Amino acid sequence: MTLLDAVRRAKETGDATHVVSAIPYFRFLGLQVGRDAEGSFCQLPEDPRLIGNPRLPALHGGVVGALLESAAIVELIMTSEAEILPKTINITIDYLRSARPILTFARGSVTKHGRRVANVRVEAWQEDRAKPVAAAHAHFLIA
Amino acid sequence: MSDTPPPGSFDPDGLDPAIIQAIVSGGIPHYGALGVQFVTAGRNAATLRLPYREDFIGDPETGTLHGGVITTLIDSVCGIAVFMAMGRLLPIATLDLRIDYLKPATAGLDVLAVAECYKVTRSIAFLRARAHHEGTPDDLIATCASTFMLGSSGEVPFPRNAKVPQ
């Protein structure tokens, strides 16, 4: 199954798992997707392999960045009217709090869906949604 | 001989790159999971290598790496460049990271990430970083601008008992 087939399947069924399981790096991270009344979100289960600072301990900042980028891509794929394969142009990540090595969530929201470029904002949190551990905004090429 | 020259000269009074090498090769679980390798570190700069692995693919049709793994490599090399610029290991935390993806990484090729810490104030370190394949340092995969907090409340990111070779 090609990535575009996976995108088509995900949009038909409303289940972004089809996309996540088609991308090897998402499988490597152990990334999962969920769905609630607000839409799709991504989650990264607790995994000692993802620790970047064993003394705190804390998740690696790059892993948090990867989760944010993944959640932005999933949001864009699931909410776009067209079947698209977003390419990341750039991402700006703000690290707000130390991310502990526990279950971490991220959810994106599309600020603007243009003809060629989409702007997406995304937040990651752990036990308390009101205390995000990181936030990002990213631009994607969608045509 | 490596065709990527050290980005900064070694400062004999600064931090010994062997300490960094020991941290990269044994101290950080996620480095181990990725197989990140230490290449070189100088006065205010560092280089890391990410050996290509199919686990890291973002687009299964082309075999190109996912942006997230490039982000991780760049965040890592920036942190090391801060240590080199400070001349010591101290608790640091990434404040922000902006990454521009200039072109997809070529399937099958390792990625090198180079960071330079060009300014340090009492609280903040300012960095630029770039990623490219071996032998083509001008054909950039990604560029980055980032800032780090110095003396964050945390701990230096490696186990107290990390073995440093003499």
C-alpha cells in the first residue's frame, strides 16, 4: 500500500492509524493515534528508549519535536478536503516545560489551508492539558 | 580521513571532546536507540552522524528520512555545541528550535549534523546548525536556528557514572 493509499483509507474510515502504520519512523517511535469529539490526536506511550536526559529524567527534545510534527501532519491529512501528502517546509518548536518520560499527547489545528501551503499549530501535553510541554507552528507544502 | 573538517579548533583549556564522545556512545538512551555517532567537537561547535536505517523512513516510496529524526539529530548536536562553547557540562534546556527542511535526505545515506554556538550570554546560548550528507557539506538537507537556556534547573543530561576514557 502506498502512502497515498494509506491517506485515502484514513480519510474514508476517519482512522489515522492507517497513515501511522504506513510510516516506518512512526512505528519506530511507537506513535499511536486516537480520536475524540475534537478530532484526531497523536500519543506517544512511555518508552525508556525515548529518554534524552536520564538524570531528570526527560524525553529527548527531538522526540517531542517529532511528535509535534507528526500530529501536525495527521491533523492536516485528516481535515483536508483533498487527499494530500504534506511535505514539511519548516517547523518552529517552543519547549515550555521539561517533558517527563510518560505518555505524551499532541494535537494540531490548521490555521490556514491555502492552495499550496498550509499553516498548522500544534501543542503537546502530558497529564494536564492546560500545561503544555511544547508547542510548535509549521508550514507544509500540500501541492 | 574524514572529508568533513572540524568546525571549530580544539581549545586545550576547554572541554575535552573525549567526554562528549563518552556521553554520545553510552550515556543517553535515545542516542543508543538511534545509533547516533560522535564525529568531532571543537571550541564552540560539534558534529554528529546518524547512520541511515530503514526504521527512520518517513516516505516508504522514496526511502527518505522523516523530518522528526533530523530534528532529533539537530537538537542533540546543538546541545553538545553549547557544552563546547561553555567549556564545561552544565544543565541546559532547549528553549526553541526552528528547522527549515531544504531537501529530502537521500535514501541509504548517513546524515551529518553540524552546530555552532556563536553567542553565549549569562542565561542564553544562540546557535545555528545544518544537516547534510557526507562529502557534500554545501548541499544542505536542513538548517536550524536555536536558543538554549543555560543553568536550567535540571541536571546535566547523562548518568553521573558515565565512563570517560582517559
